[in-house]
Amino acid sequence: MEPVTSKVNWRTNEAGQSLVEVAISLPLLLLLLLGAMEFGQLYYVAIEVTNAAHAGAQYGAQNKITASDNAGMQSLALADGVNVSGLSATTSHYCSCSNGLSSTCQPTDCTGALILEYVEVDTSATTTPRVHFPGSPTTFTTKGKAILRVQQ
């Protein structure tokens, strides 16, 4: 009886193919994962900045007294966005006439029309990504804006 010898043909041997595939695809998958994490962080900051602007505007839109409380609207916007570092908020209020004319919020401005008062809160925050990708900016500025009509 002859001893059994196996011929190994290196051209058809697939033992290391899986390892090569993993070595090639793993960096790409990790890059995709990091990109998704960065996108998620930026999206979260954008939601927080927009919600902070809306919270400040909701406070100001309650009545004519809170509409002129710019410091109160600003502090509420900043308090709502406490999870975002570097958040800034600016507030304002303005008027217009219901017939489309401009108004300075004086009772004599809109003859025969209603004075419509609005509050506006603008927020912004600068975010630094956790991972810097070549060719991408080192910081991202996210802005939020809310304009609400004051209840009469």
C-alpha cells in the first residue's frame, strides 16, 4: 500500500482569503462608524440649538410683558441648551401692522389695523468634532432661529 500524499496547490488554496477580506474591509467599516458617530453628534447639537431658540421664543410670546423681557428670553434659551457647550443666544422683538405696514410698536402706528408683535430668538453654538477627517473643517457652527407671534 502506498502512502497517501496530498498535493497542495497554492493557487486554489482559500485558507487565507477570509483574513485578507477582513483586513481590507475592517478599516472601511471603522471609518463608516466614525463618520456616523460624528454625524450623530452634529445632528444632536443642531436639535438642541434649535430647541433652545424655540424655548426662549415661547417664553417671550406669552404676553406683551414677556415680549419685552429680552434677558428672560435669553436666559431661558441658554438654560434649555445646557447640554451644548458654547451656546449663545440673542433676542429681539418687533412689530408690524396687520395691513402689511411697518410699525415701531407704538399704539398710534397702525391706524385702522392691528399691531402684531413678534419675538425672535437666534441661537448658535460651535462644535469641535471628536475625530478630524482630512479635508473637513475643524469646527462646525450650528444656528437656530425661532420667531413667534406674541399673544394679544
